[in-house]
Amino acid sequence: MPKKSDSLNEINFYDDENHFYEDFWKTRKYEHFSEVLAINKLLKNKHFKTAMDFGGGYGRLSDTLLKFSDQVILVDPSKKQLDIAKKKFESKGQKIKYVLLDKKDYIPSEDNSLDLLIMVRVSHHIIDPTKLFKDIFRAVKPGGYIIVEVASNAHFLNRMKLLAKLKTPSKTPVKVGSVANGIKDTTPFVNHNPTTIIKQLEESGFKFISKLSVSNYRSTYLKNKFDTEKLVKLEKLSQKSLSYVNFGPSIFILLKKD
Ligand SMILES: C[S@@+](CC[C@H](N)C(=O)[O-])C[C@H]1O[C@@H](n2cnc3c(N)ncnc32)[C@H](O)[C@@H]1O
């Protein structure tokens, strides 16, 4: 196991008393259900003993993960997020274990111990994820799976905007201008190119299995015009086909450790 050395000071902003991550989701039901749909689709017919929700915050997706696993390990560097989760999941007892992350680029688990790890909406806080991906590979069991979500800089609208300037999406991370919901300016906040992330994960040893394009209809206009249920139905029909062109702002990637 790697030694504990790197400080996590720069990533504990979700502990900020003025930052309420849960509130961010009050107006994002369509995006939430789209992500739940993607996880359900990628994990269909699979069952795991131990699943880790890495950077899982207050456990927004831990419930979904519990449907596919006997136990969920919710890991986050924010004590505030974990405390919210503990209250929320009081009735789940031992089915959810909470671990406060105290080291960067590190999975708090023995070698070859996890059957599944998911990392959703975390990569945008990690500028260079290569060290972390190698540690994820160390911690996952042979035969185990991972789902990594990428906040994509190569989504359709961005590609069109860049095309107008005769440019293509950057292969390297792109800093995102403003950060939602009061996160400090100093917080690392980047979008990644999904093709680069898949390459980095493969170089860490994982085998690419499939990907889905998620939150494809994330637009204020569409969200005002259609109710969430209708948009989610449309989303369900298109996550796979639109993944071939990396259409959406969020790409969910399923990989396996052979
Ligand atoms: C946008 S939230 C996502 C939470 C959850 N995965 C979800 O989708 O609702 C990002 C989470 O990642 C955690 N985080 C930030 N930087 C991290 C890092 N370098 N390693 C692990 N977790 C990190 C934060 O504390 C926060 O809870």
C-alpha cells in the first residue's frame, strides 16, 4: 500500500460551511436521473460484494450502488459530506461504510480488494488523474469493474463552438471558468477529454468495456419546455447511440481489470 504523505488541504472545499453541495441537486433532477440511468445500464445483471463510491460526497449515488452490491464503501475527503451521508443512511446499518480520505491520489483499500469502484463528478477536481488511476488499478480485484465519469470538454456544443474558430477540443484538461455553488476560486476545476481519460485508464491496466453519453439534453431551454420525466425517457433512448460521438457533457466509462 502507498505511504500516506500528500496533504489533502487543497481539496477539502466541500467542508466549507458556506458550500451546500446538496442544494446544487435541487434544480438538477434531470441530470441526477440521467446519471442513475447510466449506472443502472452499465451495471445491469452484475452483482458485487464490495463497491466503493470514491469521492461520493453525501452519497447521492450510493443508494443506486447498493442495488448492485452487498456493501458500499463511501469515501470522501469532506467530513461534512460524510456526516450528511451518515444521517441519510442511518437505516442502512453496516451496508454502508464511511471512510474519510486523508491522502491525495490514493484509494483507502488493500491491494486487489474491491469488486467495483465508481468515481462520479470527481475527475473535474483532479488535473492529472494518472497517479490516482494507477492506485485504483492496485485496489481493484482482478475481474473487478470501475465506472469513471468524465466532465467532457469534447461535448457536441463545445465542438461546434470550437469548429467555428477552426479549432478542435484540447486533449489535455481545460480549466472551467466559474464554479457552481460557491466553491472557492482556488479549487481545481477542469473538464477532460474523454478519449485522453480512456487512454490513461488503459495505460493503468484497465480494459475498456463501454461508455454512455449522459445528460445529453442539459439545456435551460429544454428543461423549461419539457418535464423531467419526458427528458429522462428521451435520455434513456439515446445514451448509448450518442456515446459514439461523445455528444453529452458527461461521459460514463465502464472498464474492467482482467
Ligand atoms: C461534485 S462532488 C461529487 C460527489 C458525488 N460523487 C456525486 O456525484 O454526487 C465531488 C466530490 O469529490 C470529492 N473530492 C474532491 N477532490 C477529490 C479528490 N482529489 N479525491 C477524492 N475525492 C475528491 C469532494 O469532497 C466531493 O465530495
